[in-house]
Amino acid sequence: MNSQNPSSNDQGRDDGISGNNSVSDQGTKSKRRSKKDNDGRNFKCDKCDKTYLSYPALYTHTKLKHSDGNDGKPVLPVFSGRGRGRPRKNTQKRIDPTTEEYFKSEGREGGPTNPIHGFQEVLEGFKYDEYSDYKKFPLYKYLEKFALDAGCIKSLTEGIHKKIDSKPKENGGTSSGDAGGEGVSEEMKETEGQDSLFVNPDSTIYLTRDINNLPEEERSKLSSDEVFAIYLNEISKKINPEYYKTMLKFIIAYRECLNKYGWEKKAENDEVLNNSGANEEVENTTMITPASDVIIAKARELRDKAKGREFSVINNAEHAPEICNEFVTVFLQERSKEISLTKNESIDLTRNICHWLFTECYTCSKVSMIKS
């Protein structure tokens, strides 16, 4: 606001000041110096042709432009500091990982990708001594079958798709199943009963199984490894080859975590079922709680019955979502070098597969986020 006293106008003229921007006859109007005006620029940079009016200005220029570090780049960035104005808002919206849009986002979208693309490279990063031959890794045989179906390869690898002997027994039965049935190997017979490990690891029915028309009641008969392979096969149709390798890392890591914690989750679930009524609805929980001595003993008993078989090889995917908290908060810290996923991405991918397992009826456990 500009307030002016009329009686002071004459005095203002006598002093050489008027109401406009003009100056007295003896005065001169001040002008901003041009960068091309070298008058008075006595401080010259000894590394370039720049000149400055003061030493502080020259010092700042030297620090920003010529203070090279070990890598030959300036120690201080040209635009260091917070800058002017308010900080920019993060305009990148986080996509719900349980929706179809998640794999359509930038950096992920693409496909179809060969289901065995990058498998050897990714697996070797985990340094499994028992799987020096990457084709012996349990997931590979399923993925190779999907690669054959998609026309990515011409034939299956010999020796990894073993068929079970189906010679008739003396009593007229068969010793085990063949490629067309869910047989039970001799080793697995001992596990039948109250704590049955009902998924047969030796069956080759996956070679003829139609996963697109699989009845819901049959899905509990698939091993976790086969289910993981089905998941990878489905997303391979939507994502680019580079991101598919990220998904391979994630699934192999999640599988390892399931093999580590799955027996306790199964023992815990069995204990709850045994202590509840037959018609009671059991609430599944994914919270991390210390296992009781009873649960630990039960898990040890289940491991003994498995005779060295991994959890994901002989168990279905019912308990797969129940290890999600252990995976995100504990396991990924232990395997950070091999997996190298950000926390947000690991949470998103965990939510994605758990949602998929539930909607595709491979589990009854539904995972939801707890807002703090």
C-alpha cells in the first residue's frame, strides 16, 4: 500500500525525488551489470575463462565446477540443497498388487516370456549345493513342460521327467501310479494316516494335466512346487523377460522360506484342528508368534516322516500364505544379497501371490494388510 502526503510534493522535488521513477538532473539511473561487462571482474578462475567480482563468488564457482572427486565428477552437485519452493509431490501412484493392472505397469509389462527364461542364471545366484544341476531343481520340470506347451522348446530334457513303474502286483493292484494317475510311491506309504503327506512327489500326471480345466477339489492334490510353477507360467504371459527373472528370484526365495517355516505352520494348523470342534470355523493367522514346545515337537515329527523331502515337494499350497510375515520381515533380511528386492516390492509381490492362491482355490487362507 502506498500512502503519500500531498504537502510534501514540493519538498520532494527540491530533493530531486518525484512520484515517478525519474531522477534529478545530476543523478544517474542505476543499471544491473551484464555478464558481458568485465569491468571490475578482477577474480579470474585459473581453470576456465570465468571472471567474478568477488572472491566468494569465485570460490563457490570453483567448488561447484572444479572440485573433482576420485571419479572425476564434482564433489558437490550443481543443484545441491533443497531448492526453492515446496518439495514436489510424488505423483507416481502405487498400483494395487492384487489387480490385473499391477503387471501392466511400466517396467513389468510385456510377454509372452519363455517360462524357463533365465532359470539357470537366477538359481545359480542362490548357491544351492544340492542343485548344482539347475534342471534337477523341483520347479524346473514343471516350467519346462509349460515351455514345451507354449512352443518355446522342442522337447523335454531326458531324465528329469521320470515315470513311475506301474507293474501289476500279485494281488491284482499296481505298485504305484503312472503318468495317468495319482500313484503313491513306497516311500510315501509310511506317511499315510492321521498326518498324511498326501501329495505324491513321484507322480508324472502333470505331463498330461489340463490346468485350465482343473476341478477345485483336485487343486489340493498339487504340490506347492507345481502350484508355484503354474503361477509363474501365468504371469510369464504378461511380463517382459527381464522382470520375469525378478519374479523367478521372488518365487524361489518364497519357496525356500516355505520350506523353512512350513512344517511349523502345518503342525500349528493340525493342532488347532485337533483341539476345535469338527464344525467350528478355524481362523487362519499370519502373525509371527513363537512356536510352543508342542508345535515344535509336532513339526519335527512331520519332518521325520518326510524323510528329507522338502515341504514344498510333498505338501500342497494350503499353508503358503501363512509364512508371508516371516518372509517379508525376517527371511528377506537374511537373503538380501541374493534377492535384492525393495521392501515395498517384496510386500506387493507377496500380496499378489497370496491373493492369487486364494482366488484360484489353492488355499483357504486369505491375507489382508493391517493398517497401522
